[in-house]
Amino acid sequence: MPARRVIVTRPAREAQRWVDALRAAGLDAVALPLIVIGALPQAAPAMALGHHDALMFVSAAAVEHFFATHADDVDPATTPRCWATGPGTTRALLEVGVPAAAIDAPAEDTAQFDSEALWICVQAQVHPGARVLIVRGGDAAGHATGRDWLARQVEAAGGMVETLVAYRRLPPSFGADDVRIAMEGVQGEATWLFSSSEAIANLCHALPGATWHAARAVATHARIAQAAEAAGFGLVRTSAPTVAALVASIEFAG
């Protein structure tokens, strides 16, 4: 029996990790990044990082772009707490030299890697006057995008939040090979793997004439699954973002 085909839609660098892991598990994984990570149109403003009690990174890309431009502003000996929503972001922090003891993140066996899970880990650190810098991506113009749920929690606890846009999240440009892969997913010949609602929106924009009733998808969060269902995907499953859980969900969806 041929290996199950799965289309990994994360940004290119992260997609390759997932493709490798899923192929090792016996699936026919292929990358089709639906979010392109790009540099800002102009340099990010300098930040007085020493005044922050914690730096919250929304993704591995946030870590990489932040430290590429602010590495000299962070002293490893006095690194503030670094908050990460999941293992990919944690790995990126370790790779740039942040000590493991300075990182706060949900446990790797957490059911969902999101702001809600992170807040459970870090809420005790937030007191009136605490300063938190959220490092995130922006749109094509460099304006901050994404959920502000955690920022609201910090502010409700008396903390102060600043946001630093470190990179841009852009829609993809499909070539002929990309369209061929995408059409396999449209026709239900492959299962889509989504870890972002934005990726679903970008896909629908890239293929405006497509109908999705035959398409199958596995989403790594209930909110993402809802976005796929709203787009018209015929079969949508929600899975924890671990290799074992994803393989089981992809095979079930198939």
C-alpha cells in the first residue's frame, strides 16, 4: 500500500522539520509553505530590552529575526525570562544561546501549544508594573498581526505590554509544481496539514476558483479546524501537534 500523501503548509524552514519527521513515520510528506517569512521593509526600532521582565516569542521565526538584529542588546548573563508557545520556539531560543533555565514554555506533552497554555506557565511572573515585550510577525507593511489574547491577560494582571514586529508574514506565490501539489489536496488525493488559520486564508486566496468539498485536512488547533470548515473543507480533523498524533489523524482522515 502506498504511503499516505500529506501536504505540510508551515513556513519553509519549519515545514522541512515536519516533512522529515512525517516521512520518518512512513508518510509521503511534501512541503507547500502557505506563509512566507520575510524581512521588514525597514529596520525594527531599537528597544530598551533591559527594562523588560520577559520577552514573549510567538514563533521560531520571531526568535531568529529578533536575535539577528538585537543579539548585541541581550546579555546572556542577565537574560530576561523568555516565553515560548511551543517546542519549536523553545528550540530556536536554545539555538541562539538563551539558557534553558531562562525559558518558560508548556510541557512537550501539552495537548495544545498556544497562548492559553503558555499563560498557565507564566501568569505567576506577572505583577503590577511588570513589563513584557511580545515579539511577533507583521503584515506586508510591517504592522503587527495575530492574536492579542496573552497581551490582554498581562494587562489585566497589571502588567505593561509592548510589541515588536520582527518579520513579515507574506502570502505565497505558486509556481507550476506548487499548483500541482495544491490540486492534489483540492481533489482529496492528499491530506492538508494546517497549523495556522492564516495559511488557510492564503490558500483560498491563491486558488480563488477552487471548491473544497472533496478536500481533507488535519488542523493542530480547534480554531484552525473551524477556519478550514468555514472555508468548505469536506473532512476536517483536529490533532495534537506531535508526530504520533498527527500520523494517526492523517491516516484516519485518509
